[in-house]
Amino acid sequence: MTIERLTGRPDLHPAADAQPQRDIWLSVRRGLQCRCPACGEGAIFDGYLRIADRCPACGEELYHHRADDLPPYIVITIVGHIIITLVLAVEMFADYSTTTQMILWPLLTLALALVLMRPVKGAVVGYQWALRMHGFGGPQEDEAALRPRAGNTDKKEWERP
């Protein structure tokens, strides 16, 4: 089934179908390991959460990523499920003081969030790379085709003609 058949419009990016498929799960797994989604050798991060512009091993451009807010949302969901389960289990089977719990749960929540943020962001970048999103080998978004809204020159506020 083609896009034209579903939407009544021709496929806007026919060249995307001509490129070989990338293994999504392999790319996500490499991202979880904080490695380049293309080769699995080079480090994907340049700092704690800053993605390197290029893979040091294979030279794959990584600056195209648009992870933005998705990694924190995923981390919040994972950490929330873990912490709430632990809080309920402790309440059922142990009798810790309120002070102990007021110290324990925020520290555990913070530690889990900090530990999970890098691998989750790497997995999101690997997923975007595998699907050729945001310039990772897929159709390029032509910024010249964007124009500013009336009276606004902020690039974030541009729209398509």
C-alpha cells in the first residue's frame, strides 16, 4: 500500500524507499550502550548528555539528532514505576520511619534518573538514526523553504509557505 493510495498525494520522498533498511533493534541496543548506532565502536557522547558531532571510530555524523524531551519522559516513566513499586513493597513488608523514607526515596529517584538518562538518550538517537529521521540519511528538510512568520525572525517560529 503506498502513501498515494492512503492520502491521495504522491509519496513526497521516493528516494527514502531506495535506501537499505537499518536494523532498529541493533541501533537502539548500541545507543543503550552509549555507542555509535552505525558502527557500535565509537562513543556517542561528548559529555554527560552532549552528543558528539561525529563518531570517533567511523565518522558518522551524529549532530542531526533531535532527542529533545523524549529521553526525560522515558526516564520519568521508568523511574516512576520502579520507585512506586519499591515504596509500596516497603510499606507492606517493612516499617521504616518517615524520616528514613524522606531521605531514601528522593535519593534513589535522583540516582536512578541520573544513571538512566545517558543510555535512554543514546537509544533515542539510535532509533532516529535507524529510521533516518532528522537528516540521518533520509530526506533533508530544506530550511530555505521555510520563511519567517510576519514580524518574527526567530528560527523556531518559522513556518512552511
